[in-house]
Amino acid sequence: MAITCKFGGTSLACSRHIQQSCRIVKADERRKYVVVSAPGKVGGESKKVTDLLLACYANRFDAEVFESLFLQIKERFLEIATLANGFPMEEELKVLYAQIKSSEANVDFVLSRGEYLNAKLIAAYLGYEFLDATSFIRFQKGELDLVATLALGKRLNKEKRYVIPGFYGLDEHGHVKTFSRGGSDITGSIVARVFDCELYENWTDVDGIYVADPKTVKNSRRVGQVSFRELREMSYMGASVLHAETLMPLYESPIPILLKNSFQPEAEGTQILKKRTEVSDREVITCITGKNDYTCIQISKAMLDKELGFVKKATAVFEKYHINISHTHSGLDNLCFFVENSEYKQIAFEAFVRELETSIDADKIKGHQNIALVAVVGHNLSGKIGMLAKIFNALEARAINVKTIYQSISECNIILGIEEGQLNDCIKALYQGLIEEKE
Ligand code: ASP
């Protein structure tokens, strides 16, 4: 059996980090498929190569700015290339320079070159074959085409050892197309699935998943296991663990993910499984996270409960204006839709509200701004007696007002709506009340 291991940008930021990551690869024969990100930040001030590429593309007509940005990319890759004697990095960079300057350059292609060059170089260093993601990863209408990708992937030779660039594939017109930022995690899942791996190891610069972001809660506890559903909830609600779409290629497979720290390989990490195998009382809650910048659109209408098709009419207007709804809550005579502010910034919000008003003949529509949503994610939360009491006690102690709360019967989360400025305090209070109390 084989393992796919994906290394993030920090684990591959310079020759020293690449050496360390490659030692990990070599330490286990089963690590046959290596997916790589572009070089990330080397230190506090430095930039990710992907950001430099993006800036180069944006400034390709401004010779002075372009040259200084490209020089930074060049220096990064030439330093990395010291690992593999004879690797033609200077030539590769000349080609890249011309490609970015070319009138046909497209932004996704340029963005993908960090992964491309890193993978080529690391393949040479490891003595693995370079396998370009364009040979099997396909997009259709901007989204991953998993069916086509798996079909092409099945034709690949499984006997070989590959280094594969993360983050991109080909669209239906034969152009390079990238996932959204951080998308190499998705490539890792695809590769694990294509090669029927026993495990997908995702190597980053943290020891695993923490109940709360350690930047907010010092000494936050690491979680041993999380389920696919929990991971999805936590990523969706702002925990920057893995890319939010990482699990999609793995839903119909038994392949688990193991999150590990390449700078601390002996640390246990966090397992991400279809279903958790251990749920001790102490480990019921896997994450407390949240995000600012939500608006709640509240629609009020008398006798709403008697009106058939009301929700359908309202959501049709959201759909027409391409506004994605994050959450909904309903009451007897009102309905609330929570949307991320970024969803409606580009549209004429007033026209949208007017149309909503007329199409459903509402008594009142009110937008509540400056809302943060906080999620408590865990196993079978709706079946735990006293969970909400603990939440409210913890928040009352810190004078945090809950504007809205939602707990569905089957989901593994409880969502709270609070005032934006209180997000970090709320996470700290919940951690203290729900986790520290159990330690
Ligand atoms: N290099 C890309 C980024 O910085 C993709 C990735 O690392 O996953 O977002």
C-alpha cells in the first residue's frame, strides 16, 4: 500500500526546509506520491512565491516594479536549486519570465508556476518522476471535474514514485486552471484517491488541529481525531486547517487524512476520519471558531407560517443576485438569512432588497450588520444535556450577548451570532467554559 504526502509552502520555503521534508519522504518507503505547494514565507517579512507571482502578473506592464518582483522569485528558486546539481533552474526562470510577459499569459497559469517549478526541482532532488497535474486534473465550468479526473488518473502508472505540483489542473479549453488559494490540499486528496492510497498525510507547520486557534487561546488543546463532517464545519466557519474543499475527492473512499508538522515529525498530529473511533467525554468538542463580517437579512411578515412557498420565493431572489446564503433561521413571523458581507458588496444591494420586498410582499426587511458567527463543533452536540447551559454561562460571565443561536438536530455544530467586536472574547470564554473546565 502507498501513502500520498502533501507538503505545504512553509515546509518547502527554502532549501533547508525542503531537505527536511524530503527526509520525511525517505523515512517511509510507502510515501510514493508527493504533492507540493509553492515555496511559502521564509520569515516574517518575506512573501509567498504565489503572492510574488500574482504581483508580477499584475505589474507585467510596469517594467521597474516587474523586474524587482521577478528578481525576488528568481532569488528564491536559485537558492532552492542549490539542492539539485545540474538542475536547469536559470533556463526554467528565463522561460517563466517570457511567459509572464507574453500577451497570452493568463493569471491562473502564472499563479501555478510556483508549484510547477518546486515540484520539478523536488522530483530531481528526490529521484522521483515529475508528474504534471495537467495530465489528469480536470475542471469543468470552473469546478473540479472529479469524474474526468479519476478516469484519467486511473490510467497513470502506479508503480512509479511521483512528485506532483499542487493547486492546479486543466480546464475544458485546455488552459491551466487553479483552485482557490490553499488548493494544493485538494490536489493531495485527488492524488490519494487516484492511487488508492491507504493514507493521505498533510504536512504543514503546526502539530495538528487545535480546539481554538492558538493565536486567540494560548495553550489551546490539540485534537487527536476529527470526523469529516466536523472538519467541514470548522473550515467553513473560519478555522484555517485545510482548504474547505479538501474532503470532496475523498467522500466516497475510506482514505483517512493525517495532519502532521514537518518541523516536528515525531508529534502525533491529528487524524481526520470519516467517523471518529474515539469520542471520550473530554474530546466531544473538536473546535471553537468564528468569523466576522456577516449580515443578517431579516424578513418580517405577519402570518408567515400560513404562507406556502414563501422561502422558495425569497431564496429565488438571492439566487438571482448570486448571493450565497450561509445560514438561515426562522421564527413564526420572520425569516433570517445570514450572508457574508463579501457576497453582496459587488451588487446593487438596494435593488436586491427592493426586489426581495416586492416578490414576497414583506412587511419589513431589515439588514443587521456587524455580526460575527461563532461555531462550536463536536460530536453529537444536540444529544448532550447541559451543553447550551454551559455555553450561556460562559458567555454571561464575560458579558457577551448572544443575538441568535442555532443548533440543528443532526449537525455537529452550534452556531451563535454575536457583535463583531466580541469575536475573540467569545472564543476565549467558550474555551474556558467548555474545554478548560474539563482539563
Ligand atoms: N501556493 C498556493 C497558495 O499560496 C496554493 C497552496 O499552497 O496550496 O495559495
